[in-house]
Amino acid sequence: MGEEPMGKERQEAGYFDWESQYALYRGVWESRQKKGQNPSEAAWDGRAADWKKELSKDPAFFGGLDRRVRETVSFLRGRGLLQPGSTVADIGCGPGHFAAAFAETAAHVAALDISGGMLEMAREYAAAQGVKNVSFVQADFSSMDVGQAGWERAFDLVFAALTPAVASVEDLEKLMGISRGFCFNSSFVRWEDGLERRIGRELYGREPRPLRGRDDWFYACFNLLWIMGYYPETRYYCTDSEVRVRADEDEARYYARCFSPDMSADAGETERIYRYLQGIAGEDGMISFREEKWYGWLLWDVRKKTVRR
């Protein structure tokens, strides 16, 4: 038998070039780091502080999140992935709503986040829900030694939703390395924030940064997993709602972060947006707009893998 063709000869012979495809999708997936979508502990602490303020003013602030939590839990239970004996890891847990919901069924949930402020919210929320089988871990997942933590193959389900904690192929492999069963990843495929778009056009003369519609990240993650030999299942979840926000400094700070490449809230830009919001608010100080969010879900079994490269 002759030698196996290589390079251009492989393509001409009809071989699929897995390596170039892998490099392509890896570049897209890891572009989040290059675009500043992997912010610091301080940036997430700032967001947590804003969320706490908003929640104190409007108890329904997390209403959309809670609806998404219920839909996600229903999906995972329907697949038999949340059982009384299950162990779950929530990577980039944020305010802890998913972790607390998982804990209502699972034996134990480990909730990890880089932000102490987020974990404080998560602890308070878990206590309010009456769940005690959640442990909270403050760490940067990308630099965390999972072996030292005793996390290797420790969880039946590893969950990551809308988090930059899993922003590289190494992070993705680490995510799978702590699972002995399934992994779940959720990312935005489209986010139409009517107020953000209006601010971008009228105040900055441009569209919002690409974070709001990065369907290529979801697509890249699916293809990376496929090329790595897994069989990811896909599903989409959409919300469409009328949103009302108060034209205050907290809201201005939030949108200043939206238009910043590193999610910082520059004081000058915050003040500029605050004045703009005051100018378009109604007599009650509120602004109404439409918001549509599309989420892409990926679920895969780490035990089922083939060789494609």
C-alpha cells in the first residue's frame, strides 16, 4: 500500500481538512478574549453591585432570568440529567439562580465564579430559596487547578451559561475534564436591545458592539465539539418582551459598559449616557423598549467520542 496523501494531495483526493477547520473555529471561539469579553473580577463585582441595586428597586428585575432557569431545568430533568443523586457544577454561576434551582433536585451543586460580589448574591439567593446543598467557590476557572480541587471527573453534569469563564479550547477541555457524564453550554445567538441600539445610533453614530449577536460563537463551539469527536445536541430558547427601565445613573453605567470593549464604566461616558437617558425618558422617568433574546443550547455526553482528526 502507498503512503497516505498529505496537504494539498489530501484535499485533491477528497479528504476533509479537519485541522484547518479546527483552527478556523478555534479562532472564532477564542475571539472573545481578543475582543475583551473575558473581564476581570473587579468588572464582574461592579456588575453585581448594579444588579443588587436594581433588584432592591425592582423585585421583578430577574424575572426573565427565572423564566429561563425554569425552562432549562425542565429540559435537563426531561433528559434525566437532574436526579436526587446527581452532582452538578455551575461554572460562572453569577447570581446563583441556576445553582439554586439545580439544588432542588440534585444531591450537591458546586457554584463557581470569579466574582466575590456575584457569589455573595448567589449565597443570599440560595438561602432565600431554602437550599443548603450548594457549595460556593471563588476562582478563575481558566487558571484553576481542577486536580488539586478534586474536581476531575467529579460531576454528572457540568453547566456553563453565558459565561466568559469558558473562553478557550483549553477551558472547554477543562470543562469536559470535570464531567463524568454530560456538559451543557448556553450562549447568545442574538440579542436585540432596543434601547442599546437607540443609544448606539443616536449618541455614538454606530451599532452596538458584536456581543449582542455573536451567533458565530455558538456555531464555532458546536463545530469544535464535533471536530473533537463529540455529538452535541442543539436547542434554541427565545424571549421577546417589553422592558421598562428607569433613566438613572445605574442604567447609564450599565450601558456605558455595553459600549466599552472591556466592560468598564468610564465616568465620562456614564455621565454622557445619563444625560441622554434623561432626555428621552417619559414624565415618570421611565424608558420603554423591546428586547428580544435568542439563546443557543449545546448538550453533549463526554463519554461518547469518536476520532475525526
